[in-house]
Amino acid sequence: MASLQEQLMKSGLINKQKAKQAQTEKRRKAKQKKKKGSIEISDEQRAIDAKKEQQKQQDLEKNRAVQAALDERAAHGKLIQMIAQHCEKNYQGEIDYHFTFENKVKRIAINDLTQQSLINGRLAICVLNEEFYLINKEATEKLAEIDASVLVALHEKTDAKDFDDDDPYAEFAIPDDLIW
């Protein structure tokens, strides 16, 4: 069986010169395609590219997880450092101060000056590694920015204006320093 080009030449629709021109034109176009790099991507190449992209995404996720763990460790180290620098040393006394921690009532023995500071909000109780520390108000604000879960007891002063006018118990003050 002869090619289409040979059949067209036999029938007289094209001559030998036109056939050569068509072949050279075909080769020229193929050569230009090769130079431009517009080669069709095979299914195998697509699969390889997809796998590379998937691996890249997995690596990015691993890096984010590692970075998050490092950030968490750095924040914990910063908490330890801040608590060590700002904790009150001489607060032991004969007054028991009660507060709640993890739905349990805890108590620490403090002196009168420390009790008044806790009531007025100048001091706060924070916990780190199951140990309780008394920290001043400025340090508690910084600790709350890093990790608010370390703060156990912090009294905020409220004005009498904040109470509801219709409250039937408004005239009865609730003491902050209840001693049990």
C-alpha cells in the first residue's frame, strides 16, 4: 500500500516538487518544536512531578511542626525565666490564703502585707511545674501574653459603678479575703 503522498502524485493532484516542499516544511516545524521545548509531558513525568510536590508539602508541614515545637519550648523557657526573676521571696506567714487550682482548693501561708497585695491585685498567684509562685502585676501581664494558663489567681479591682442598679444584693459587699 502506498502512502497518501504517492497516491496523490499518481492521481496528478500534486507534483514531486510540492511533495518535497511539504516534507521539508514538516521537518522544519518538528525541529522548531524541539528547540522551543514544547515537548509533551508524559504521564510518568506528571506522576513524578506530583510526587515531588507532595513530598515538598509534607516537608513544609514537618518544618512547621518542628518550628511550633521550638517556639513552644522557647515560650516555656521564657516563662521559667520571668517567674524566677519576678517571684516574691518573703511572703511566708501565718495567714492561710485559699484559691482554686484545677477544681481543687489550695492554700498557701502568707503574711498580712502579701494578703492585702493579693486582694488589691498587686500580686497574683501563678503555677509552673506544679509549684505556686507570687508574681507582681506587671509580670503577670507579660506572662498572660505568653501563656495565660499559668495564672491561677489574679484579682482585678472593680468599681462600685460596675454593679447593676437592680441588684438586690448590691449593698452587701463580698469580702475578697475570706478566711476559712
